[in-house]
Amino acid sequence: MDAAVARICDLGCSRVYGTIAELELGRETEETRGLPTAVRRRVLQELKAVMAVYDAREGGPTCKTE
């Protein structure tokens, strides 16, 4: 799970938000394909936590996808 989160974060802020959006809809992404549903849920929770810290530091979402 940690490796998947790290790979997604390495892709940049916009991609992280895109991944969060897809996972919230119950969809797999290229980076989460093949992971069990429970692990994808944990990845989603972790990505949200990471971005909450990032957004707080940056004064709010700075790269949300349209």
C-alpha cells in the first residue's frame, strides 16, 4: 500500500487529485490496478491525508483538476 501511495504522489499533485476522484467513484486507476478493493480504499484514505497536509501547507488546494 505504501509503495502505491508513493508512486502516485511521485506523479504530482494534479495526478493525485485525479486518482482520488477516480477511487472515490470506485474505479481503478493505472496505479491501483490489480490491488484488492480493501487496499484501494486504504490508498484513497492515505492520499486524502497526504493532500490535506499539502493543502494546509499551501493555503488550500492549488492544483485541483477541473
